[in-house]
Amino acid sequence: VRDWNGVTQVVLRSPKGASARVSLHGGQVVSWKNDRGEELLFTSSKAFFKPPNATRGGIQMCFPQFGYSGTLERHGFARNLFWALDDEHAPINHNDNGSKVSVDLILKPSEDDLKCWPHCFEFRLRVFLSKDGDLSLISRIRNVNGKPFSFSFAYHTYLSVSDISEVRIEGLETLDYLDNLSHQERFTEQGDAITFESEVDRVYVSSPNVVAVLDHEKKHSFVIRKEGLPDVVVWNPWEKKSRTMVDFGDEEYKQMLCVDAAAVERAITLKPGEEWTGKMELSAVSSTNCSDH
Ligand code: BG6
């Protein structure tokens, strides 16, 4: 646990030297490094590290709304709020050196939060670093309200890539997607793997539970496994949009790609007392092993 500009961050370490950092601000994963110390998540050099705004990068919790699909601020309020540690009931999760390998956080709405979204919930987030350095996020959201409520959700994940023009995504071909660049019009993906040469902002619906992001130059790839999250959001702002974002460098779109495990097209509805679970696991594998996935 360490203090970062007045905000608590929890550091996780695998026995082989991989690491992750989770901030109590937003429950955001702000860093994930492999055992060679290479950062696998993108964070903008122009990012604001000041609450309440989420830091541009890492993995942000979008809840109870993704995008502008409802009446709340974009991507909901969970990424802007302060979460609490919820280690009380958690199993002891340390590796042999005594370093933490997992952390449990909890978010409950304050009176003010209830004014903008009048539904009582408990959101428990577990972040776990495996002994091989894979990063898992498990979200459990419970309705502790007297009435049903609905929400959308995403793990807004900024992957670090060497050059966006060299990157491709496998696992989304032939799927339908909602295009945020044309009023969420529905299209069907025609190409083989997905590659990038302009702004992309799409929600691929009902996708398989394994998606790969192949990065030629870095000679490693990401494998994203998900459960309970039917959709995948793919976003790169490209040149023009980058220039409109104050917390993002003009050229940084070349080094990032957002691929989010999400539930966007169909809202999730919880009756009183019900709980929903959504999981995402990220692995960074060397390209030579990619054909195995
Ligand atoms: C993506 C959305 O997930 O997040 C984009 O699909 C949006 O439409 C982007 O621009 C960044 O959002 P924000 O609120 O973090 O600037």
C-alpha cells in the first residue's frame, strides 16, 4: 500500500516479479507490469492525477452506465469515486515473499450518489495477479434496494501497444457492432482480423469469451478472457479526436488501444437481493505462443 498524490494505491506482486497497482480512486488499475518490468497498460503523459476525474489510462470501472446510454455523466460515476478496502472477509492473499497478490475493494453509494442514481448497491471488486502475471478483475454487484435496477458496465482497458497501425484484434470478425461514430447504427464486421487506420469507436455485441490483441513490434500479444460480459468495446481516438482531449497527447493514439470487456447492448437487471458477476482476465503472451490460443 502506498500513497500517491494523497490517494491510496495497493501494489500487487507475483513471485516472478510481475506487478499491478490499484487505486482507491475509481477502483482503477493504474499499472500492470510483466516480470521484465514492462508496463502493459497505457497511461497518458498528459493525464490528470487529481480526483474526481479518472486518470486517462489503465483500467477504469464504467458503472452504472457505459458511454452516454443513460442520464449520468459519461461512463457513470464509479470511476470517479473513492472506493474502500474490503479485505475483512477476503482470504489472505499473499505470495511466499509476503507481497500481496490480490486486493478487494468495495463501493457503496453515498447520499449524494443516490440523488443522481437512486438505487442502493454494493459493488465488490477483486483484482488478482496470478503467479504467471495474469491480471484478473472480478466484479460483483448486488442490489440492496427494494426495487429492481438496471445498469450497463465496462472494464475500460487502455492497452499499451507499440504502433496502432501494426496491431490487429482477432475474435471479433463477422460480429455485429454498434458504431458510436454513426449514432450507434448497427453494422456487421466484414474483414478478417480488425486493423486500424482511422478513428474507431464500436461496441461488438455478443462476442466470444476470448479475444486476442496482436502487436507485431512488441512481439507479444494480449489475450482477454471474459465471463458475464457479452460485448467488447474497441476504441482508438486517432488524430483529430486526440487533439480535442486535454488529458491526452496529440500523438499518443499510436501507442494505445482500448479493448473493453463490457455489457452495453442489453442492460443488466437485478431484482432486490440479486447479484451479478462480471470477470475479465488479461494475459500478455509472447507471440511465439500465440498460435496456442
Ligand atoms: C470509449 C468510448 O470507451 O471511451 C468513447 O467508446 C469515449 O466514445 C472514450 O470517447 C473516452 O471517454 P472518456 O469519458 O474517458 O473521455
